[in-house]
Amino acid sequence: MPVTDVTHDFESLNLTIVAEFAAPVQRIWDLYADPRQLEKVWGPPSHPATFVSHELTVGARTTYFMTGPEGEKYAGYWIVTLVEEPTRFCFDDGFADEDFNPNPDMPVSKNEFRFEAIDSGTRAIFSSTYESRQGLEKVLAMGVIEGASSAINQIDEFLLA
């Protein structure tokens, strides 16, 4: 399984997932830059993602939804804040309504995705920081660790296809 470590820290309001992939940094970057590839691995297997808009450029707004087993849809958005191809990008990630308007009742996280070359391929560090302890607690209670880990763990299989 690609996920090698998961930590959360209520002091820094941070959740970090580390994973290793048997693919070069550029290949992992390409997966995150291409909405058709990204939607194959963004949601957990039970909630596949569909990206409506996606571009890794500063200021771009990504919109997507995940579809649950009963057809229910959960929308989200990103605002891209930094791009350093092929090693790092940052974005604000939030929950949205069906028209992709931000849901003010849900937390927004500031995210940094970094890709580092290692002997076996790429180490990815997925870091999310929340504005409050309540926000971090809320996503932890919703199962963000399990959902994100199962989504990330799909990547190796996708890359082999």
C-alpha cells in the first residue's frame, strides 16, 4: 500500500499523509494535473470523483463531486494558490453545495502536496491545515483519514493499468 504514515496534530491543526509510489515524480504530477486521471483516484473506491473543472494554475478554481453508492453527490472545490511543477502545489479545499458554492458550515483546509524523488520512485507528502481544532475534529469524525488513505492507495494500481 502506498500510504506509509498518517499523523494529525491538534496543536498545529494539521493532518499529514505520506505515501510512496513506484513511479517518477513527473508521472505523479501528471496524474494530479489531469482531471481525467485525477478523478480515478481522488475519491475512495466507494465514492468516485468527477471533476467538472480543473487546472493547476495559480488562481484557478477546481470543482468536483464524489458520488456515493446510493447515487448521493458530495461537491467540493479547490482554489489553487501555488504551483511549482513538478514538485509542489498548494490549494484551499472546501466543501460545496450542488452548484459548487462554498458551504460555510464546513471547514476549509489549506493544502500542500509535495512530490520528492526517492530511489523507489516518489514520496508524496499530503499536508492539510485547518483554521480551527473544531474543523480538524469535524473532518476526522467524518472519516477523512480512512477516505483519503483508501483514495491514495488506488494510485499504484491506476498507474499499472
